Amino acid sequence: MDAPFFRALAAALCPRLTGGRLGKIFEPAPGCLVFACKSGRDAAFLLFRPARSDNLLCLSPAKPPMPHDPGSRAMWLRKRVSDSRVLRCIADWPNLRLGLDLGTRGFLVLDLRQGPRLLDAAPSDFGREPPWPPLERVLEDDEVWRDFPHLSPAIRRRLRGLPRERAALLLERLAGGEAEGFWLERGRDGVAEPVLWPPSRGKGTEEGGDGRTAPDFDDPLQAAREAYEPRFYALLTTDTAEVARALKSARKRHSRLRGLLERDEERLAGLVARRREAEALQANIHLFQGRELPASAELDHPDGGRVRVALDPRLSASANMERLFAQAAKGRRGLEHVARRRAALEEELAAELAAAVAPEPAGAEAPGAPDAADASDAPDATGRGQARPPSRTLPKRWARLAVKVFCTSDGFLAARGKSAKANHALLTEAASPHDLWLHAKDVPGAHVVLRRDHPGQEVPEQSLEEAAALAALSSGLKDAAWADVLCAEARHVRTIKGAAHGLVRLEKPLRVLRVRPDPALEERLLLG
């Protein structure tokens, strides 16, 4: 996140947080934190992921799926800051830090690079405005960022790609904290980031050259949510319990291997030490000419000092010397191998830990899912373009249930329970709060869950109608000419305590879809 955008984001975020209370804190995935923020009757969730480069911060009205175990770091923060009132909010925007004054509970710093820290009070330089360099230095000095770290590579590239007058105007606006709007710009890594200037339209094209001068967003909170909420939810696709087991298993196995390496290292170091015995025997070998060798002898070393040398009486003095030199050389080679093996072991551990917390690879896509959209459907250089294609990775928690899995024409996954017990498990164990739930209206039938990657993801009307038809085809309306199907977010569908499996209470329906049940639709959308 660029410092100037963080400055604008914090300016909009601080009034929302000041005066409210911090609720529970969760860690739904390693490195990802969720802070529940309450202000009167309004509730929102601060999504926070610190990292050196791919960090994110945004405010979402939707609660992400939470694990049963909130995580050790989240519990540490809960004990110290939960239910604290935010007296004031301060932004140290050059360093990407947001500070929350919690009164007697301390000063909570949300550092986008280093993570959260709880201090007794705000540092004296927290929130200090930084100086800005003249335009000439930005354009000519490649090392300007060392003295002005808030000048990110994206800002420097943008200033150097503009005519001098417009570059000076943009630098002046950035220094003054002014923003005419907010845009999403896709960087060199293909990731869309919110910025305070219209994205470039290609080489030699000035901003707005295609006639599009209006900003994508007027509100930095909306821009941050559009850019960061999908990325945050993508980090949650891995089952957290499975991640914890994988991490524990990897660390346990590598701890055992490290112990074996340490034992080998100690043994090999003992062999290397025998070189000193060999050198002492070599210097005094004349003492044993024509004599029977003892089991050990204490000899003078050429460098000084006395050395006790273990001897094999069955061998000659020269053979003992050669054996000791050979053992020392073997120990030296062994230590070199141990060093290489230790480095490789650390790399293997790092790779296993990274693989454990990474999202499932594209190769784990549901069988039979349609190919990705062609290049014409891809986002443009701004990172907006058309709707982002949905993930077609089959969730692991779906694979354990008695459900049929379908893929809509737009690539959205939908699951339908095969029994009342499966319907109950689909809603309580598999569905995320932001997924869509569908059920035939006023008649018994199966539950259908349409998967969404994040709360802000729009589902095309065709996919909604296809999912509704799947629900109608497994209900008392399967032979009707038309069927009405309820649609709601899964978080607004509640099971009834003590009732039979499959019976639910719908608290807030989104809409009712009228569809025509088509038996051929099941066969066409069903995944193998």
C-alpha cells in the first residue's frame, strides 16, 4: 500500500473508529487479523494483514468466516484490548502505521509492515509530517527513497512518466494530502492497488487519453475494500485446522531431524579433533620404533601442550597415524555435509510452512469446471475492467459432505445436499457467511449453497437463476411450470435448535427468484 493512499484511508477510517469499541479479535488464517469494531448499533470488521510488500487494511461490513480457535496472537490481543473504547485515532502515514489510543489499556499500533504492537503511550514522533523532496531530485536521483521512504516505486514511476508541469502538480497535491479521487492501478506483479491518480493507458498515452477521467471511487474506504477484501478472503481458502496440523507436523519432523544432525555434528567434531592426536603421534613416531604400542600415550604436540593419543596395539605406529589422519579428514568432510544438510533442511521447512498456508493451487480445481474466461473478460490496466472470475477450486470441506457439486455457466460452484443431514451440514459446516443460500419457497426441498469468494463479489443473474433452478429440481416444485426460490446470504439462515435436520429460520431474505425447472440443467452443470 502506498503511503499517500494510506494517508487518505486513515483520514476516512479514524472518524469511524474514534469513540467506538474494539470487540473480539480473530486470526482466521496465519498472518491475517480481524478486529470487530462497534459504534452504537453499527458494527464493522477491520481486515488487517501486515507484510513487507503484500500488506492490506480495509473496513468491511461483513464478518469473515471465523475458526473455532481464534489463534494465539488474537487471544493475546483479546486479553489486553477487547472491549476498549477508542479515545482517538492517529495515523503515522509515512510509516504505514495506525495508532489507537485506548486510554488506560495502552496505545495499539497497527503497523502494516511489522504487525500489531501494544505500547504504554504513543511515541513522541508518531504521526509527524515528513518532508518532501523537490521534483528535480525525484526525477534524477534513483536513491531518493532512502531519505524519503514514503516515495514508493509506484509514485516515482508515475512522476517520471508525466510531463514536468503535471508531475510538479501531482507532487504538490501528494505533499498537501489532496486527492481528486481514487483509482485502482494494476502493477507489474498484476495486483491491483488503490492510487491517487488515473492509471496510465499505455506507453505515450496521457492520463484520461481515452476519455475516462472520472475516478473509480470517491471514498478511500470503498477503494480499499474493492482492492483488499478479495485478497484477504483468498488467504482464508485453506482450512485453518488443517494448516495448524500441517505446521505442527512439519515443525515436529524438522525438530527431530535437527536433533539427528546435532548428534552427527558432535560425533564428527570428535573425529576432527583426532587430527591433533595424529600430529602429536607424527612428531613423536620415532619413540615407538621397534617397540610394542601401548593402548594410549601422552605425547608432546608441536604447537605446545600434551595430548593423549588413543592407539591400536595391533597396528604399527605409522598405521595408527594414518588411521587418525583419515578419521580427521572423514570428520571434516562430514561436517561440510552436515552444514549443507542443515541449510537444505531450513529451506525445506520454510517451503513446507509456505505451502501449508498458501491457497490451493489451480490444479485442485473441481473436475469438469469450465475453462477460465478469455482475455476479453480480463480486467484492464486499472485493475477493474469486468468482474473478477470466481474461484473454481473445490473447497475441502465440501468434499467431505454428501452433496452434489455443480458449476454454473459463469464458473460459480454450487452444492446441493443429498439428504436432510447433508443439508444441515452444508449450511453449518461448509457454507461461508457470505455464500448464497437457495431453497424452494413454501415446499420441502434440498438446500443449495452458491459459493462466493468474498462478500463484495457480484453473482451474474444467469448463475443465480441456474442455482435457483437446481434448488427447484430437488423440491416439491420439480414438475411445476414455474417455481419460486428464496435466496439469502448464508449468515442470515439459522438452524432451529431441537428441530429436525434441514429445518431453518430465514432472518433476512435477499430476493425471490422465479425460474423454470429444467431437468436437463442438472446433467449440464453437474461436475464429475
